[in-house]
Amino acid sequence: GEWPKEVFEKARRLSYELDDGIKKFAQQTFGTLTYISLLKTTFALIDVPYSAVKRYLLLGKTPPKIVDELITKTFFAIIGGRGEDI
């Protein structure tokens, strides 16, 4: 079914805000806005955390604490800042 108009409008606005935030973060972090900087930013900020916790949440479980550490290490490996950039 279709979403109510107000829900659809809010979702669209939030989507634009998220896209804008990702672009700003990529620009500030990498000094340039390119396909690669956007890909790295999206992967580090959205794809990795989502994938890391998804299976636990689907099972109704809390992810183990080490998952936070793994997400953090992956973030710095992709974004840089700890000598682990890729």
C-alpha cells in the first residue's frame, strides 16, 4: 500500500538530509567529493554498521560488544586517522 502523504514527505525530506550529510562528511573528510569518497563514506557510516548488527537484530539479540570494536576498526581503516587507511 501507499504511505500517508505526511509520512511520505517526511521520509523524502530525511532521505535528502541523509544524502546531504553524507556528501558533507565525504567532502570534509577526504577534501574532495568524488565517487570514491562517497563510496567510502557510505560504506563506513552505513553499510558496515548495518551489516554488522543486522543478523543479531533479526534474531532479537543484542550484538556482542566486540561488534562495536570491529565497526570502529573498520571505520578508521576506511576513513583513516589511525594509520589504517585503505
